[in-house]
Amino acid sequence: MSLKETSGGPLAPPAHDNVFRAFQATVATLGDAPALRWGDDDQTLSWNELSAQATRIAGGLASLGVHKGDTVAIMLPNRPEFMACDLGAMALGAVPFSIYQTSSPEQIVHVVRDSGAKVAVVDAEYLDRVEAARAELPELEDLIVVGAAEDAEAGSTLADLEALAPDFDVEPTVAALGVDDLLTLIYTSGTTGPPKGVQLTHRNLLALVASIEGIVPLPDTGEARVISWLPAAHIAERGAHYYLPVVSGIEVTICPDPRRIVEYLPKVRPTWFFAVPRVWEKLKAGLEAMLAGLPEEQRGPAQQGLDAALSKVRAEQAGEPVPDDVAAAAAQADAAMFAALRAQLGLDEVVVVSVGAAPTPLEVLEFFHAIGIPVGELWGMSETCGVATANPPDRVKLGTVGPPVPGIDIRLAEDGEVLVRGAGIMTGYRNLPEKTAETFDGDWLRTGDIGVLDDDGYLKIVDRKKELIINAAGKNMSPANIEAHLKTSSPLIGQAIAIGDGRSYNVALITLDPDFAPIFAQQQGIEDVSLASLASEDAIHAEVARGVEAANAKLARVEQIKKFKLLPTDWLPGGDELTPTMKLKRRPIDDKYAAEIAALYAD
């Protein structure tokens, strides 16, 4: 019988009064060792230098009237100045928060007004949008521009800010900062409505770091490496690539463009690598295409080795003995092919490889385990500091998001909704007391996810409670499960959304993969390889239809896609259809494509 409640076990009290004190301890230990790396010429900033810059920025912000409890907006891409600006605000007891780089002026107005920020640190690239928003934000008094041109307004650059009080002493303000003071706001990505400001305290984030250290066997202080490449406004980036490094002493390499992450992996050889499912899906498709492109005399043995490794993974996951011949063939394939492939990818020194933020298809997980990259799913949300459960690297259960991390308890409500409590749970939503009250049942956070706990306490997420498809006959279905099968059925499929709530059958909107579709089109002799043109090509439509058919073969009859529409566009992170971490914005998609959806049901 499956469990209804489980716990990750106790968590020791925080070793520091606040995150900045933990950062100071890291600085005292690592000193001149590199804290940050960036640029093609491998520029570095030491822990001592980072601390000095953060102190100067704290002095500058104090000169502008920033005090404990005030909010400071930051709209920067992945660049070294972010960490110093965030730490500088933190040292004052202020509450720094990030704005997504893709935000429109209207979205900027919403989060800045909701937060009450009077100061914003902005990259010059985004200044026009912030200035447009500022017309409706009279309370936003000061803009500090990073990367500004030499003719920028006097006093408005980061260098100007640092020069205001270069000898500022942060000790009095840091000493006044306690574990239950507010540390940051994480604005939700707004998949179901306007973004909500998740309020996280120093205790919350120190608990997150302690939880991760309790399950992840990272190297000693100063020897671990991560890559900063996700938006700083997302809790995954803030937790994994910022708070964890400053508390635990992890070297951070900054990747300025998320599209270059695969290029950065062999350069950095990270010890912990986290990516959203789409990265792993595309990487798998690329590796399979590489395998298919091998000369025939190499392709056969390579495929046999992969098949053996997959058989080994599936047997181990099922708790069944691995036949000797399968184990031998898998070991031979690893020595002859997979070890070199891991080195080529830059994942040969990785200790933990994680995926989260959305469901990951089982076939993707099995593939990477087969080639010796044990990707493990974790699960959490902004309200839980990003992580509530995680697969231990030595005990990964594919198809689950792992057991609760230390300091987290999990309970399943009667309808299967996952409830969570612990030291890492938010204090509430900014300016939304009624929404906060709705979200908590006593000290248990209602996550909105439907889940199942197995006998070992591992959690399997079924789907979002509000996103389940309930068809006209009352059958409950997981759209995420259907979409996962669609996306892995053909490398031509980039994104897919399943629709069928209240209907008699399911349909899908599908976009083409912008990397693979032009290559496939050229192989078919198609000259115009723009996505708009390819969506109307018969050969492309037929190949996508074969993928949909293959996905349907793995689904129950009621779940299958009866019709689909191939859209002549790409869905970009932060756009109308996807959040910055590539979650589907289901309601906006329903509204935007109402005519296309209606046409699929016209018969």
C-alpha cells in the first residue's frame, strides 16, 4: 500500500544568522580563490573582490536612502555584476528581487509596483522598457544602469553608485539582520494569472542549502563548480547558482546566453548541473541524430551497445537481475563509446545531474542513464525555495521526483494534492493575504500538484491539479504525460500542448523544432526552411503525423490525440506561450489560439 505521508528527516538549525554572514564565512575561507568566471578570455573575480564590490554597492544604496526592509529591483542578464548587486542590497537588510529579462513594460510595472521598489539596477539593454514602465511608476526614484554607454546620465552607472560611499561599513546592518527577516521576492511566472510575489526569508534559503548539502555529495569547499545560465528571476537559478554557491563556496561560471549552455559544459566540467527538461530532450535528439549519422559499420554496434545499456537500466529500475551478457555488452559500450561521449559533453566530472521545473519524459531519463549520466528529477516550486524532493544521486528512481529532502515533510490530501511543510516554505505572498490563506492548511502548503507516494517515500507527480484534462465523459487525464509522449515521438516536434477539457476527444497544438526542422527539410529537398513555410509542407506534416501516431501507441485510447494543428511559428521562453523556464502558459494559449482549437473540433 502506498504512503500518505513521509518526511525527509530533521534539519539542523542554521549555522548563521543570515545569508550574508554565511557569505562572509565563505570569503574568510576562500579569500583570493575565484568566485566568478566569465567571458571567452576567462576573466575572474575572487571572493575577496566580490565582497569588496558588494560592500561598495551597499554603501551606494545606503546613500540613496535604501534601508532594511526596502526592496531593490534588479533586471540583469547572467553577468558578474548581478551577484555583487544582490549581495550589496542584502547587506543592508534590503530585499533584492529580479525581473525577467523578457518582461514587457506592463509586466515591469506590475512587479515593481507590487514590490514597492524605489531603486532599480538595470542592464542598458533593457533600459528602454524600464523607462517606458517608469512613466507609470513615480515611486521608482533611482535607476542604476549596468553596461551603460560613456555618455550615460551622470550618477546613474554602477561605477557611480560604488563611488558614493566606498568606505561603507556593513557590520551594523548585517548584525541587525535575523534568520526570519525577508531575503528576497520570487515572482511566479504567471501561468495561471498575474505573477505573485513569493516572500522568502534568510531561514528559508539557509534551509534550502542545508537540504541540498544533505543529499548532494558535493566536493569540498572551493572545489565544486556550477554554471549560471538560467534567468536570475527564477528560483532554480537563485537557489542552485547563487545562494548555494555563496553559502557553500562553489565557483560559478557565467554563461551569458542560455543557448550556449552546451558549449559551456566542456569548458567548465561542472560538478553539479541542473537543466530544464527541454534541454535534455534536445540533447538526446542531437545525440541520437549523431548516432544515426555514423557509418553503417559503426552504427550497428553503437546501437547494439545503447540497446544493451537501456536494457540494463530498465532491469535495474525494475529490481530485476541483469543478464550477464547484457551487463557485459553495456560495460563494453561504456568503455568504447559512452565514456568518451561524456567527456565530449563536459559531463565526465559531474557528481549530480538534475532536471526539474516541468515533467521529464521517461525515455529521456532512461537514455541518459544508459550512457552513464544519471539524471535525477527533483521537484519544488518558488514557494518551497525550488526544491522539496530530489532523487539521491546513488538511488535514483526513474519516473519519480525522489523523496523529500531533509527538513521537508510531505502529506497527500484526500484528492491526491501534495501538501508540504518545513523550514524552506515561504512566509506568504506579497500583498495577497487572502491568497496566502487559501494556499495554506495550517502550516501545510497546498502545492496544487497531484501526486503519489510509493512505499519508499518517493513522490511521483501526476499533474497540476488545475490543469488535469477531464473529458466530457468525466475521465481524468494528465496533459503533461500526453505532451511528454508527443515531444519524444519525433525530433520534428518542438512544443506541444494537449487540449480536451470538457470535450469528447483530445487535440493538440504543435510547433516545429527550430533546430531540427530545417535540417530535415533540406534532406527532403525543401528550399524554404522557415518555420512558417514548413508548417504547410505536406512532407513535414506527414512526418509529424507519424510522430503523433507513435505517441498514441503508448497512450490509453481515451488519452490519444485525434487531431492536431501544426503552427507556423516558434514558442520562445518568456513569450505568450511559454514561461522563461519553458512551462506552458495554458490559459493564454487557449485564448490566443481559440480559432485554431475551435477548428479542430469543428466536425
